[in-house]
Amino acid sequence: MGKKDKASNKVQDLKGRVKEKVGSATGNEDLRTKGQTDRTKASLKDAGEKVKDAVSNVKGAVKGK
């Protein structure tokens, strides 16, 4: 996973956490839901990057043989 992608995903996750906490504290359900959505998107992006890394590693191992 690229460092830039990893950092971007982490920032999105943190923003989501903040939105979720502020939404919960203020009773703003829409903001809380947006925070959860941001966190979910960041998690999905991380999973996609991990799959790309795994595929790349497999391709490298196959070419190496």
C-alpha cells in the first residue's frame, strides 16, 4: 500500500470519528451518520489496497520461480 494512500485513508477515518463523536454529542444524527460513512469508506479503501498488495506479491512470487 502506498504511503500516500495509507495516510489519506487514515485522515478520512479520523475525520469520520470526529464527525461521529460531534454528531452524537450534539444530537445531530445526520453528522453522526456521515462520520460512520467516512469511516466505512476509509476501511474499504484500506482493504482494497491490501488486496492490491497481495496480488502484487503473488505476481512477484510467480515471476520469481
